[in-house]
Amino acid sequence: DTAVSQTPKYLVTQMGNDKSIKCEQNLGHDTMYWYKQDSKKFLKIMFSYNNKELIINETVPNRFSPKSPDKAHLNLHINSLELGDSAVYFCASSQDSGGARGYTFGSGTRLTVV
Amino acid sequence: AQSVTQLGSHVSVSEGALVLLRCNYSSSVPPYLFWYVQYPNQGLQLLLKYTSAATLVKGINGFEAEFKKSETSFHLTKPSAHMSDAAEYFCAVSERNQGGKLIFGQGTELSVKP
């Protein structure tokens, strides 16, 4: 039973399209995150939500819009995809937003924009 | 701004040899510190964390790390490398009560030679 699950695992799409990535956690955690890992494997936070409330929005283009329908789900919608959006996107969750407990990560969604 | 530096983007050791992966952080106030491991095409797995208790932290798979405030370091060690330890290792910091945001180092790829 996967703790943090993301779908799809792979996503290949053309420039200009709109796509969504879904994330669900069954750990009962209060806080969820989206991270982007670029081609050099560098990881950077994009967003975090605590109990459905946005608490971190890290200078991400407006084309990226997170949605949290409940505290177990955090989806990422991307409009007008660009070549530079190609990356691996990781969802993660933690028990709280205090920073002490570390995260549980999903297995990632590899997005390729052609 | 907080930053994390991992010395060496690639470390190669022989099976059975000591593993030492270096991490330095920039905060003047001791943050929470983490080491994560990423196997190919997988998400990140928490190895260990420092949250202001004992300065020598033991983690999974025989890894441990020592927090040294005077050196602002949190180096990861393992006495004897196994082939299965080959992976990408990330050091990360989280400042207290900053929404749980993790700031990652650039990663160190560990290779283990037979």
C-alpha cells in the first residue's frame, strides 16, 4: 500500500498543452509539497499546503497551479507547457509544517515536453 | 538565505571501504538536517535526520551522520560500503517553523566498485 502515490509516472506531451499530475497520501499527514528535480538532479520546492491551505509558493510561474481538495490530495496543473518544464516532479508529505520530521516522497512523475 | 553545499558531485569507493559524503550548511542557527538517498528512477528515501537531540545520528542501512555546529557540517558515513549503496545522496536543511521547506544540496553520486 503506497504511502505517497503520484500519477502518471511518465508524461510526454507537446508544447502548449495543459496537463495535470495527481498526488495522494494515505499517511494522515497534514502537509504536502511539490518539488521539481531538473536534469542535473537539483531539487527545488515549488509549493506546500497545510490542511488544504497554501503556505509556500516559491516564485513558480503562474502556469503552475496547485489544488488541494482535501489534506490527502495535492494535484498540480500546468498550463501552456514549455520545453523548460521538462523535469521530474515529486510530491511529498510530512506530519506537520514545523520542519523537524522529514518528508515521505512519492516516486516521481517524469514530464517530457516535446 | 540558507544554502547547502555537498563537496564532490561524484564519490567512488571500493566495496568494504569507508563511505564519507560531505555536507555543509550556511545557517547561523542550527537547522534541522537530513540525508536522503535516491535510487535510479525512484523517489527519495529518508536515511536519517538531526533535530537537536544527539549530535551523532544513526540511520537506516548502517549509515550515520555527525552534526558539528562549529564546522556547520553534517557529514554522512558508513564503515563498509556495499554494492547496494550505489545511489544519489542528498543533504537537506529545514529552518525551524518555515513551513517545512527543505533546501537541498546538489547531490553526490556514490559509486561502489567490486
